[in-house]
Amino acid sequence: PEVQNTLNRMKEFAGPYAANNGKASAKKTYTDVVSVGIGARTLAQIGISIVKILLEQAFNFHYLANIDGSHLVGTLHGLSPETTLFIVQSKSFNTLETLKNNSAWSEWFLHNGGSQAGLVRHFSAMTANAAKAKAFGIVE
């Protein structure tokens, strides 16, 4: 039952994006999803892979699993803030690596045409610490 409950919650999360109800903007749809996970990289990729299956759409998926600046630059190269969705996977939403990555990609978003108001539509989280994610600006 717990596994089924989790899968149902993931379907609920992914549904609006799959149906394009979770559009990036009035004129643009999401084309890319960046999975941001530190530490349990394999688990993060498994989690986002399940979301990928649930989305059943042809999004381009990218994985950011460390704080190496060159990896970040390489991952973000060619992406547009207007059409990219970031999903952060962090149990605590409190580790130094997570906080550093969150600052880096939100700065990239804002410096490449994204707006402060747009952060809400382009950043999501899978976390056990919803209060910390909410304090960062991610809508529960």
C-alpha cells in the first residue's frame, strides 16, 4: 500500500506536465527536465526515471548529481529557462551541496532570461523537508 500510495502521488505530480497543463508559460511548453540529486545519485535517477515513465512524453532529461561547476555548465548548455523544469531530489533539502546547486541553477535561470516570478513554474522538489523547499521558493 505504501508503494502504491507513492506511485499515485508521483502520477499526481507528473500529470499536469504530461497533459501540458503545467505549461512553462502561455506560449511555451517544457522541453527539458533537469534532475538535481546529490548523494544517493542512483536513487535520484531511479526517482526521476519513474517520473519520466509517468510523463510518457518526449522531454529531454538531464541529470545533475554533483557540484562540479563544469558539470553544471555542461548540463545547462543549450537549455532555455523558458522551457526547462528543474526537479530537486533531496531528503533533507539542507545539505551544503543541495543549497549550492540550488543557488547555481536559480542564478543561471535568472541571468538567462528567467524571472523571479517564473521560478515557481520551473522548480519542483521531491523531499521529506517541505518546509525547507518552501523557504527556498518551491511551492508545496
